[in-house]
Amino acid sequence: MERVSAKLEENKTYLQGQFQKSMDFMLRELELSGTGAALFALDGLVSKQTITLSILNPLMGAPVMPGDGEMKLKFIEKNVLGSVEQKRETQMEQVLLLLMSGFAVLCIDGCGEALVFGVQGFESRGPEEPQNEVMQRGAKDGFTESYQANMAMIRRRMKTTSLKFEKAQAGNQSHTPLAICYLEGIASPQVVEKVKKRLKECDLQTALGAGYLAGFLERGGSVFTGVGMSERPDVVCGKIEEGRVAVLVEGTPSVLLVPFLFVENFQTLDDYLTRPFYGTFIRWLKYLAFFLSAFLPGLYVAITTHHPELLPESLLLKIAEAEAQTPFPVMAETLLLYFLYEVLREAGLRAPRSLSATVSIVGGLVVGDTAVSAGLVSAPSLLVVALTAIAGYAVPRLYEPLALLRLAFLLAGNFLGVWGVMLGLALLLLNLCGSESFGVPLLSPVAPYSGSLAFRDVFARAGWQKLSRRDAKVQDMPGSRETGQ
């Protein structure tokens, strides 16, 4: 590794060469008791007021410093700038990285080390209410793009020395800082080491968000992910308390959580802030919404095409009458409406906020009603697709896999009937039962089954007298290969 040159001119020439095309490079030449010095920083990443008040003014007003460059640097570090966050650096590569991270660097002629100051001053967004995890009774603050601010929000809620943060980096060029968070004595040491290993093996040039790293943390070919993500500090604290490991990435207002189980897609913080019987009722509504969103279009096409005898006679006559007035078969209608809904959803997400309401009204009312009135699609098919879309919003974390499963079951129902849908369900269960997240079965505690755990927080939401027991750590789930011992 190249050392910082003892000659100030070489330092200045090298750093200016690295940033010669950058308009934000700042160089302030100083004269400290007859010895040349230079202060380097990148404009826009540092606070000029902090540099002026905390570094330049004390340096200019300091008494005559004795000795050579090394002694003067030590005198500055201990007596002149002792109140400023600082450290010494000897590696030029690390000095450049700190410069681009918002630090200021002081070099003195005749000294082989540089003094680095933490004077970051770039703009950052403050905590706001999360957009994707809306809660009725929970806290209204959410994570921001600054991982250090996110660390502080977690620390503010968990005032214990067992809470550990280990810093790391991702991206060979971006050097994106991140932090691994866990509770010592609660999280499995094997899971923590495995998270560190997989992040270290992440061979990315740039890591611009947590989603870049999720694929490296996940293993296997499951339809459902084993890596969770949350925008809420209170949710993350609750997961950490259960033995999970959180990964906070700079530039992303969401935190990764591992291991993540399938049943957690149906759990929200509001479930634990209401009475147990209502929390259980909401939980079963979400299960019902999941099955409706995944299987309703496929079963509708399968029954109307291959098994009409399963429908009541009055309903069958109404569907037959509606289909007789349309030019397309049931499968084509449902598939057309499915793709039309996905297009409208994507347009509503990507359109400017001032136009998103217009897109929803035009798509939901005008296009749908006009298509039925014109006889292009039937009202029963439109109703089925609309119910499927609404049910999918009850479990937003599962929307991505549900979109593909819905299409797969639709095709299976068209070609193989109800038996095709049942075959697809069997394959889906096999995939779920055979998948794991960091050694913990993805479908646990349902498969492998544990009655005490399943009726504690899966099929039913128990009271806090039972939930407060510390005997349900994620690594101790039945079938887990990663224990906390």
C-alpha cells in the first residue's frame, strides 16, 4: 500500500491529480509556525462552517508549535483540535475514500501521516412516516437514507449493551457503508457469521441500495424470499429481539432482516397493538386474501371451462349469458383483464402524483365499464380480476410472487382444470417446505409443525403474557440447523 508522502508538495500534486476534473475539490494552504501545511476537502460533502470554526480558526490562533512535522501534528491533535472528531491515516487509498465520504484531511510537510476530521455536512432527509408500511397505532417515524441516523433510531428504542453494530462496506467502487445489527446472546452466532461471510463475498462494483445485497443474502430457488425488509424502526427492533440480524445500508430507507419466515408476511405491528381476538381475526383475513389473490382467477377459469357442474344452476346461467355476449373465451378475457390491471397499476405507480388519481379513475371506472358495455369482456370476469387485485393489497409484501403465481394458476386451470390448480398448489407447498432462510425452514413453525408456536403467533395471536416469553427465538424454530447455543 502506498504511504502518504512526507513531502507536502507530493501530497498536493497527487490529490489534485485525483480530482483534477472535479469542480468541488477544495485546497487550503496553511503556514504553521514556518512549516507548510494543506487542508483538503470536497465541497458539498463537508460543512464549511464547521471547518472554519472548528479547524481553521483554532489553527490560525494556535501558539508557535515546536519540533518537526511529526511533533507539530501530534501537538495539533492533542492540544489544538482535541474537540474535533479525528484520527490518523497513513494509507493513501483510505485517505481518498474518507475525502469522498465527507471528511477533511490535514497534511503537514515532513510528516508521514495525515490527520482526518469528521466534518460531514451534506443534506439528508429527516425521519418521515413510512409510505409502504402504514400503521394505525404504531410510531410515525421511519428510516432515512442515512444508515447512521437509522442506527440511532434503533439504539433509542433498545437501550441495552447487548445491541451490537458492526460496520462493513459493499461495492468495489462505491464503497457503500453498511452496519450489521444484532443482539448479542439472542442472535445465533452462526447466523451472524454467515451474514458477514455472504456480504464479504458480494462481488459488486456498486451497491446503491439494500436490494443489491438481498440477492447475495438469499440462497435457493424458492418462490418466496427468505430476506425481509422493513421501513419501520419499531418493527426492526421487534425482529432483532427474536434473534434476527438486521443489515442497514447507506442510501436506503429500508433495513434487511434475516432469517425471514413465510408467516411473517402476514404479520404487522398493528396486530400486536390490538386485543388478541381482533389480531387473530385480521390474521385470518390476510390468509383468506392470500388464497383469493393466488387461486381465484385460476379456479374461475378451471370451473367455467372444465367443471361447470360445480356451479349452482342460477350462477352458471348468468355466467353463460354474459359469456355469450363477448367474442373471447373465458381464458382470453381473464388474461386480458389481468394484463390490463398490471399495466394500470404500473402506470399509477410511475405517473406523477398529480396524475396517479386520474389514471386510477380512468382505468378503474371508464375503461372497465366501457369494456363491459361494449361487450369486449364479461362482468363476471371483470369482477373476479377486481376481487383478486383488491385481495392482493391485503398482503403487500407478497405482491411480487403473487403476480406470477396468479398467472401460473390461471394457465394451469385453463389447460388442466381444477386438477391443474391442485397440482400447482402441491408443487408450491413442496417448494415452501423445502426452502430455508439461514438454516431455518421457511414455513416454520407450520412445517415442521409446532403446536405451541403455531397457536402462539401464526394461527392465533396470543396475549402478551405468552408472547413476552423469551423461548421463541427464530433459530430455535423446529427443523432449524442454526441454533443459538
